[in-house]
Amino acid sequence: MGVYEAFSGERGIGNTPYYEVAGKHVVCSHCGRDKFDKRTAQLNTAAATFFGLDWANVSATVLVCQNCGHLEWFLEE
């Protein structure tokens, strides 16, 4: 699955590309812009992979900066 196929189509605050986490407006730590695309990523562990239980691992929310492509990772939405 490619990057574009993984896009969920979900948007942030009021169906815009702006997001808030823990009560703070999210800005890119690289370029300072504040428009993101949202993705999810599975955080695989060696033990779960060994036993074929990758599906049981925790997922993270990943915000991709629309300006520079920098990834901002969050464990909780």
C-alpha cells in the first residue's frame, strides 16, 4: 500500500487541515506551518510479529506536514 492509498480522508478541527493535541494547536517542528494530513501507523513489536499477532499492536496518529512532509507522531488522538 502506498502513501496516498493509506490516507484516511479524515480532517482535523472543523473538517480543516488544522489539528489540536492536548489542548495545543499543532505546528510543524521543522517549518512552523500548521496544515497537516492525518495518517495512522501500527507500532509493531518483535514479539507480536514472531507470534503472528501484528494486528494486536498499538497504533499511533501521524500528522504529515502539507508544506515540508515532516512527520509529527502522537500515541493518542
